[in-house]
Amino acid sequence: MRVLLHTIAQAGAPATETPLDLPTLRLGRGSDQDVLLADLRVALAHAEITPRKSLLGAVAHIEAKARLPLWINGRQTSGDDLRIGDVIELGRYRLTVLKARAGFELALQLEERFAAHDERQQRRKSLRMDLQQVGVSKRGWAWGLFLAVLIPGLLLPLWFAQQPPASAEISRERTLPSGPGFDILWNSGPLSSAHHALQNDCKACHVEPFAQVSDASCTGCHSELGNHASSIEVAGQPPFAGQQCTDCHREHNGLTGLTPREDAACTSCHADPADRPGAKLLPVKDFTHSHPAFALSLARQDGKNFVWKEFRQDSPEAKRQDTGLKFPHDLHLSPKGIAGPDGNAVLECDSCHTPNADRSGFLPTQMETHCASCHRLDFDAAAPDHELPHGKPEQVVRIVRDYYKALALTGVAPPLPTGQSTVKTGPDARQRPDDPRANAPAPVGRTVAWAEARAETALRDVFERRTCFYCHAVSTDGPPEARWQIAPVAAPQTALKGSAFPHSAHSTENCTSCHAAETSKHSEDVLLPDISSCRECHGDTGAMTETPTTCQSCHGYHSHPLTAPVATLPPAAPAP
Amino acid sequence: MASPSSSSAHLGFLRHAGFLWAKVSLWLCASAIAAYVWHAPADGPNGGTWLGYTLGGMGAALILWLLWLGVRKRRYRSTLGSVKGWTSAHVYLGLSLIVIATLHCGFQFGLNIHTLAYVLMVLVVASGIWGILAYDRLPARITQLRGGSTREAWVEEVFDLNEQTIKLADQMTPAVHQRIVASAEKLKLGGSLRQQWRGAVNSKDAAALNTLLKERADTLLRERGSQTFDPTAQSTVVFMAGQLQQAGSGEAEALHVQQLLDLLARRNELVARINRDIGLHARLQLWLLFHVPMSLGLLAALIAHVVSVFFYW
């Protein structure tokens, strides 16, 4: 093997070339070696380079001969084929494989990496004894982490937020995105359950960047909300003027968090409403101590009409209201019972008061449904099936007169008028035992005069003594064509206008534990319980034993209908 | 927190100006807690109430100021307070940030950029506490370990000892020489982060070498009297040394082995001490590898948090 050895005695000096022709090139510290490496760390016979045939042609192969490490290109090895550019390190010597000139199979450059006296300094320099030398760059990690947070946390959502939304419409018809966008990372907290569908659609509410959510975002869907103040005058002034939905309705505060439940939301104004212009309000600091007596809207007769006036429940006026009816609750609810069509019957409240569909209240009590089974509208004991229509005095007069005229002429009771809204009752419908008609004599010598007289008697009986008179006030001073006038009856209305009382939430209570119906003798009696009755069970939030009750347990906020937003109404607009 | 022995030297910044910044920080926390308890917003405590905005603004300002320490400590010419004072304020105000930020968010957490900012802030503060603990414990141990000497002197001595052992080993069998050279080459002083942190040791190699040498010594002692010479087993130098010491080459080698063992023991002890020293210094600084990068991560999360809450106001 012909080898050309370039030896560089010291850095910068020209290389001296030594051609060698040997079967094996021996490297070591021993004096018998071909390449002498005077370093104590090099073995006497450290390594040998021999020519070898391989698939790629002839190559030089280096083989470690001692058990000392052989470093080629920074890798420790026991032997390897040499390629051009390979660097073999032996102690402080370095052998580099060069491209061989013609006539040589191998060219090696031998140099000292550092002089013997420099070695220690070089070694010292190569030691990594400080944390700053381990290649962990604080600065690199810092900027890396900075970008790792900034790109997904700010830049991607920002880019996404600039994209046009799936739907620009703010209404219930809005097309929702199919999945979350990058801006989901910005979601500061779960939306309220009602808005949960908008979880992936930030722009459904956040329309303008860097602008607070406006009322338009809310009213796009919630278009039929009432206002809080009852009059435009009040609603147009502070604190209502300029108020925004988001002042009270704070989103991203959890599934149940959208409507403020704290009493402070109400009492911040209502505790001291004196300085609120235009509002005639009583101060309310809490429920337990300072809530005023309930305001009841009670009927008052005004001529032939009724008007509803508001009275505080603790005033004497609030003890009664005009109904136009006679109805003693105590008599009907007597525990001994009351005579009914099937004999003695003990009535319960729900005999007449039927809960409505959601059981929050009751259906109106109706003559036909609730009264007529006992209170039959017949007028002649001999013809108990002949009943009069309810609520039409002129018809009653005509029917009774016609009945007796027909009887006088034909001797046969006329058939019931078809299509007449009479009260249907069973054939064994009850007659009051003291009813004189039961013993009325059979008509003899029937004439028109007889019929007139008989009708007159029956009508007086119906209107002035019995049938109508049991329940209604009847006056007889009407014009001749409508002599009997039934006093008007007030249509039932909810007395508590400012609150909602859910009967269903109180279904475990007896009716009479709140309503003193069992002792009420007159229909004029107002049977609503007062606030002290509520306070037996309900207390403020934080109460020790009472059921915690917030303002919103009974009261709503958007309770007064205003057809247009306050801001768009002229100041002088009349209250609707 | 600080033991009296070390705090005076290395944790002096904690007592700076009569705990001035500790008091400021405590006052800040107490005010924030009082305001939080007194303030009862209708929608519950959160970052969007006026107190939430106030505490958030304070927290953001604090974070930016605390980050500024990284800049300030490099400005040796600055006359705006001492680095000691800045460090004191940095530590105490940094700790108060936990209270301020927690009250700012009103204990609302979620899988979002806002909670990421909070978590990063907690991690930064936690790594800062780690740093204080490190500065409390480690300097005393370093002082004790060094015992008046320096690491540089030890390193020089290790180099000397290495050269001596190689020279000595060169007079012995090639096997011993190879092992000694390999041992000197493999010697680990410091190294990678893990090696510095754990205190790199070559105990396995050292033990194997010791065993080899001791066995050789035993063999030589046993062979005394029946000296046979195997030219293939011994180097020329040893052979010549053996020739020169006609009295008994085995005894001469046994003496060398003994010297070698002494040198190696001294060297290995020094290496272990240097590595322990490196380890202690690494642990004194390691917290910064977390504290500084996470601070920058926190800065990014803070920017994203502030921009996002006002972008989607």
C-alpha cells in the first residue's frame, strides 16, 4: 500500500510529504511504528491501516490494536473503512484522510491538535462546568415559549375573528357554525344554558371588535321584552335611560348565571326610591322586614261598570271588593255538607276551583260548570226539564210568558226551545224542599189572563225570590220592556299585579292555610293572604330556617309592556 | 424561610429596607381581599366587574414591572434604586401577584387562554419560590464543600494527577496503561444539564479500575520469589525497569501499583467534589431555566388575554 503522509509540524507551517510503501501502516507510540505519535495516551501499537477490497474497490481499513479508544469523526470505534475527509484523533494528534494523488492509494495529513504545553488549557476550555454551557438557552426557550403561547393564543384566534361569519343575521334564524373556531380559546367561561347553542359562535353577540356587546345583539332574538318602568316618563330618565342589557345580564358566568339573582340588583334602587323621579314607590330593603303590604287590584262598582283600583292590603278598603254576586264561602264549605242533587255533599275547594293546565293558577269558575248542578234554572215544578237560559233576563221573560201562553192555549207544555243555551241537569235534579211550586195546583180554566198572571208569578219568583236572586242582586225599576235588571258581575281578575304567585309551587299546602274561605260569609270578602302569611315560611336569602326568597322569586323585571325602545320614543309620548 | 446562617449573606434582599416591600405587598393583598369581600357584584365576582378590571390592571402592571427586573439587573449604570432593592420588591410583589390575580379572576377557571395565563403566572411564581429556597439552602453547602479552596485549583490538580498516573502507568503493563489512559479520557467533569444536575460520577469505571489494580498488586505479591518473565505480557519499558531493578521487578511494579492507587484515589475524590460543586451550582441556577422562559410565556398569554377580552368585549 502506497501512502503519502503530509506532516504539519506546527500550525501554519507547510506540510512535509513522506511517501511510504508498506503492507500495513502502523500507528502508535512505540518506536517500531510507521507513524510515531509521541503522546502517553496513545498505545505503543495503537492502530493499523491495511488495504482491503470491497464492493467499491480498494479501501483503506483502520483497526484498533490496543484496547484504547479509536475516535473517528468524533465517534468511538474499533475499526472502520476510511473515506476522504475522515478525521482520526489519537491523543493530541489528528490524522485527516485526504484525496490521494495518482500513484498513492491513501493520503494522510498528520498534525498536532495543540502543542503539549497548550493541551491543558484546551482541555480546561472544553469542560462544561457551568449551567450556561449545556446548550439550554434561557433566551431560546423564553422566545420559543413566547411564540408557542402567542401564536395559538392570540394570532390564530385574531386571524379567525377577522374571517366573515357564517351568518351576519342576528336573529333566531342565524346559521350557527358547525364547530368551534380558534377563538374558542378566548371563551372566558361557559355561556348560560339558554345561550349554549351559541358556544361556538362568538360573533353572534360580539359583532364589532373592541366594542362592547350592544343591545342590538340581544334584541335581535329577544324582541318582545317589556320594560321595567311603567311610564315612558320614568323609563326615559336615569337610571333607565342609557341602561344596557349587559348592565344586568352578564354572560360567561356559568350555566345559571345570566340573570342577577341577588336582591341588591333590585334594592340598589328600591331601597330608597325617593330620589327616583316620577316613580311612586314604597321603599323596600328586604322581604322579611321592610317589604310593604301587598298592593291589591280590587274591583269597585262604578254605575253599571267595574273599575279596578289599587289598595294596600293593610288598609280597610282592601278588605272587600265588589263582585256583583252573592256567594257565602262558609255555607258552601261547611264541614257538615250542603244539600246537593245526590243528597248531602261536602264540597271541597277544588269542587269549583279547577287548576289550569300548568297548575300555576285556576280556571274561572262558571255557572254552567260549577253551580248549575245544584242551582237549577227551572221555573215550574210541573215541568222540571224546562230550564231558563243563564245571563239573558229579556229571554227569560219571553220564555216564561210564552210557556204559560202555550200551556193556556194547548193544555200541553211547549217543547224546549231548540238551540237554547239552557243549563243541562239530570232528571233527578234537586228541588229545594221549600219550593212552593211543588204543590202548585193544576191549571184550570186556562185563559190568556190566567197565563199572564201565572207568568207574572213565576217571573217574580225567578227574579225576586229564588233562581236569579240566590246569587244576583236584581232591581225591578227597569223600563217596562226590561223590568228586571241583574246587577253587573265583575269579571275575575288577578289582584296581585306586580308579582306572580305559582300555586303549583305551593301544592303541598291546604288552600285554607292561606285563604280564610271557611269563615267568609260574603263574596265581597278579599280572601288573599297578606305578607305575614308568606313570611311564616319565606325569608330573605341567608335566613336561618325560612325558605330563602329573592325578589325575583315573586317579581319580574321586564313586566311593563312598552312597544318601542325608550330611546326611540319622544319624551312627551303618552303612556300606552 | 431563611435560616440565620445563610440568609444574611445570600438572602439579604428579603430584609431590604426593614422589610419595606414585604409590608407594601401585604398591604396590597389585604386591600385587595378587603375590597373583594366588600364588593358583591350582582353577577358574582369575575374579571369583568369594576373591581375585576381594577385588580386585572394592577396585576398586568405588576407583571410588566416584574419582567422589567430582567432588564434592570443588566443596567449597571442605572441609578434608579439598587439591584438589591429591586430584587426585594420583585420577590414580595411577585408573591402578592398570586392574591391579586386570583381575586381578579374571581376563582373562575376554564380551558382557555385566560386560565393559561393564570397557570403560567402561578408556575413563574412557584419557580421564583424555588429560587428563593435554593438561595436559602445551597450557598452554605457550597461554602462548606469548598472549604476555602476553589474549583479551579481542584481542576488543575486533577489534570496534574492525570498526567502523573499516565506517566506511572506507562511504566507498567500495556493493559494497565490502556486502562489508565481510558480512565483519564473518560473522566467526567460536568457535562450535560443532566450530568451537571446529578453530579456526574464515574464510580463504575473507577471501581473497576481499582479492582484491576488491586488484583494486579495481589498477584505480584503472591508471585514474589517465583519471578517469571513473559516478554509478550510486559512492555519494553517495564521489562527494562524490571531489568534495572534486579532485586525484583515484581516488587517495583507493586510499588507503582500502590502509588497509582493513591493517585487515583485522590483524583477520584477531587472529581467527585468538583462534580458535587458543579451540581450545587447547577441547582442554584436551574430554577431560572424555568422562571425566565415561563415569564416570557406568561407575557404572551397576558397580551393574548388582554387583547382577547377587549376584542370580544
